[in-house]
Amino acid sequence: MGFKSGKIKKLWTVDCLFRVQSRDGLLVPACARKGVRVWTKRGFTLIELMIVVGVIGFILALGIPNYMKATKKARDAKRINDLQQIQLALEMYYDDNHHYPVNTDNDCYGWDAGYDNSDPFIQPLEDGGYMTKVPTDPISKPGNSCWGYRYHRYGAGSDGCDSDRGAFYVLGVNLEASDGPHPASPGWSCPDRDWQDEREWVTGAFEH
């Protein structure tokens, strides 16, 4: 098969489209003559690129917020689990010592805070072997001693609570994905103070 004689027009031809070259066994055009259009692999046009970028941007706009929300919820779940484990350790400490651990580290206005994994948190639990390492907030913030988990042992009668029930502790944390009290928060309050207003997850216990 060959080109017909006469003037060659700028048109696709059967010969041009399907003529086989021996190079790599690929089907490529063999009509690179002047005046004949030759098929070549082309790149994206500007409009096509803009469409692709727009689609990718749309997918990211939907996916990133969902990913961030899921990440926050995962950290909150870890926080609640950590505090529940600390709560169990506090009860074991109480069973052996008949009181809850005293404050050994004044990090934030009297609170012992688990804000950084290099700073001891409720050290008596580690010293007594009740926990190998008392966990701290999954987001470590060195230098911000009012961040993260909070623990405080209050004296009997503090904030209007019944002094006959003895001293008590409060353990709590603020969460990332909650706006207000977490549904799983046990809560803790005295007549003159409600710690649930200060922490999205909080618990506590009297010594008597």
C-alpha cells in the first residue's frame, strides 16, 4: 500500500496510521513527509491540566478535614483510655496506702500535669510499681505545663464538699474533638465547684 499520486493534502491516511515500523515492534506512523499530518503522542493541554488539578484539589478539600477529624478522635480515645488506666492505678494505690497520692509536682496552679513525656506525672504511681510509666498527653508540649492530663488531691472539705468524706482527687483532660462534656465522662463536682465545666473528661473519688 502506498500514497496515491497527486497533490498530498494534510489529511490522515490509512497508510499513515497503520504502517508498521520494525523499531521495537511498535505500530507507528511512517509518513513524515512534508505536507502530511503525522500522529504523535501529545501531552495534556492547559485546560486538561486545570481540570485534573481542580479534581485533585476537590478530593483533598473533602479528604483532609475528615482525616484531621479522625486523627483528633483517635487521640481523644487514647486520652480517655489513659485516664481510665490511671484511675485503676489510683485505686490500687489507695487500697495499699489508704489515701490517694499527694501532689508531688506543682506544674499548673497546684495541678500535677501530664503535658510532656519527659516530665514525671503522678510520680508515686511509678515509685510504688502501680504503673511502669504513667502516660501523658499524646501531644507533647514541652514548656507548656498547663497542657495535657491533670491530677490534684484536695484536702477534706475543699470547695464545699463534705469533710466527713475526707480528701479527694480530681483527674481530667480537655479533648480535641469534643465541644463540651464528653458523653463518657464520669464527672466530678462539689457544691462550690464543678470540674466538668473545666474539663471535657473528668473523674474523681473521695477517700472515705
